[in-house]
Amino acid sequence: MVFSSLPFLFLFLPAVLVVYVLLPGRLRNGFLLLANLIFYAYGEPVYVLLMLASIVVNDLAARLLQRMKPSRPRKALLIAAVALNLSALGWFKYAPLLAQTLGLPPVQVALPIGISFYTFQAMSYVIDVYRGDCRPAKRFVDFAAYISLFPQLIAGPIVRYSDVAAQLQDRTLSAEKFSWGVRMFVIGLAKKVLLANQFALLWEQVSADPSAWGTLAAWCGIAAYTLQIYFDFGGYSDMARGLGAMLGFDFCINFRYPYLSRSITEFWRRWHISLSTWFRDYVYIPLGGSRKGKVRTACNLMIVWMLTGFWHGAGWNFLFWGFYYGILLVVEKFLLGSRLEKLPTMLRWCYTMVLVMLGWVFFASPDLSAAWAYLRVLFGGIPGQNAVRLLSWLPLGLAGVLAATPLAAKAWKRLDRSAAAPWLEALLCLAGLLLCTASLVSGSYNPFLYFRF
């Protein structure tokens, strides 16, 4: 899989930024589109054509919808546009699973990187134009640059056109914004390289043979994956926001310390916020939301979460993962409710984290049978032969737990008031880049987990 390492980004990014800053504002979107296509073609040269086809089809559909008066043909055009988007996504992502399920000959289809993200962005654009929430892009190059925007193209966050429409027309580059972007990029890179990659090593060792490691190690292993996926995806989102700021864009926050949540409902208001709000606004609310009684609300929640699970991957384990969270959210909404809020804060946090970690078992496992096997070890009380080796991971685990909280951000706010703050910030950024570079050179594990979604 391409983008298995980050060196290309270190060569690509400085060259793009230098040219981008020097260009007049009216030429930047055109150059940005070219840079986006080069970035994507580095890993997916053939599938650049697929992305361009998606851009052309959705741009045309939006312009036609804007010109048409409310009518059945207008609605039919919207349905056709959405169907085309979903058909492309369905073929590349779910054809192998469908063939396997139906007992048909195996279908080998390479999954284009980022197709789930840019397809959802394109669909939200067409739907928003249909609803009248935004107007079509004035220039084709603006819309094409938006869909292919390289900072968040591969793994989100899902940026809606209405959120960046004004920025596509006129955005300001400033030293302050660029400096913030560099800091955010380095923070995200450090989360990925210095934390996520290291936790991945423990998870890979334990998950390869959980029975040999035993129950205690199995819990440590899934705890490591819990931190890995947060720092992996959260790190990429921070990098995307940082790169966006360097280019003059403001992207939405995708994570708000989700592991501080005290309910599953709160967790999904803090985790992958752009995806949760996308399903809320384009699936849950159109289905009726919570306005049509308890039974209908429960059904709507289950539909949304089954789709959320299926969106993440073509496997029954992902479908079950979505079903699992749908059930939990229905139970919290209609059964636990105020009872959960009356419990002590620590007990609510423990309840949430245990359920989240159990959910990650299904998410991380290659299939359902592997997930059930891991769960049997988690609750089997199996003694392990390698448990003593876990002690060497304790310092990293503590660092990961602290980094998943706002303590570092709060500490920096206090230091930021001092006169030495700019110099300290520059020193920390440089040290972070050097450490990440050294780790990349010496390590072999670099892929982002969410690249496969």
C-alpha cells in the first residue's frame, strides 16, 4: 500500500509551500489543484482519473440542480448523483465482500486511497446545493481543489464545502497562522510517529497470539490499540489542520479528548466529529431523527450505526462494530439515561472506556472469529508466559495516557504568556521534527490506520 512512509511528504511539502506563498492569490487554487493531483498520483496514479471523474460528475450535478426549479426531475437528478457516488464507493470497497458472501468467484479490486472521504465530501456538496444551503463553486478549479485538497484528502477530516467556500475565494496567509500550522503539524506528526507507531508494536505482538500472552497482556494489548488508533487518526487530523493553516484554510476539529468521555453518547460527540456530524445531518435527521417516537428513533440510530460500521470497512466485523455501538446508544438513550448521570464520575468513565476498548477488539481484528477469540482471552483468566515483558511498556503507556488528556495543552497555555515562549516553541518544534525523523529512519512501521478506510 502506498504512503507506507512519510519521507515523500517531507520533500513535497516545502516545495509546494514556497511556490504557493509566492504566487498571486488568484493563481493559488490552480496551483493547489496541481499539487493535490501530484500528491495523490504519487500513490494512486490510475485512480487520479477516478477522482477527477467524481469531481466532474458532482460539479455538473450541482450546477444543474442550481438552475432547475423545484420539481420531480430535480429530485431525480439528486438521487442519480448520490447513486453514482455510492455505486463507485460500493464497487471498490464492497465488491469483494459481496462476491464472497454470495459464493461468487473472488473479485480482486484495489481500494483507492481516500475514496470514502472524498466521496462523502462530494455527496455533501451536491446535497447542500439541492437544499439551498450553499451555491455551486464559481469556478470548476475551486471545487476541484476542494475535493482533492491534499492535507485532508487521504484520511479526513471530512470538510464540507459550505465550511470552506469563502476560504476558497479569499484566504489570508499570515506569519501567525503559518506558525500555528507548523506547531499543529509537528504535534500531529509526533502523535503518529512517537506514540501511535510504538503502541502498534505492542498490539501486533499480543494480537498475533493472545492465548500465549494471557488475559492481563490481552487487556494491555487492546489498551495499546486504543491509544494507537487515537494518536494515529488524531495525529493525522492535527497534521491536516496544520497543513491547512499553512495554506490559509481553517479545518474543523475532529477530536476533543474522546477518552475523557463518561458515556458512549459523549464519546461519539468527541471522536471523529466530522463523520458523526455527517451521518447526523445527511442520514439521521432526514430519516426523522428523534422526532417520530421511540421506536422510530431507535431504528434510525441503528441504521446510522450499521452504515457507520460498514463505511469503515468491507467486513462483517465492521458491521458488527456498528451494530454494537447502535445498541449501546439506544440503551443509553432510552434505558440508562439519567441513571448513568447519577453514578460517580470515575465509575462512568470506567464504564465508557471498557465498552470502547471492547469495541476496538472488533474494529482491529481481521474478522469476527479473531475478535471472538481475543474476547475469550480477555475474559478467560488465562495466565500468560510473557506478562513480565509488559513492564518495559509502562513508561510509554503513562506518556500515552497523559498525552490523551488536555494537561499538556493547559501547561503550554501558562508558558505561552512568558517572553521566552516563541523561542521555546521553536525549540520544541525542532526537537519534535528531529525525533520524528530519527524514528522514521530507524523504524519500519509508518502507515496510517485510516488510510484503508
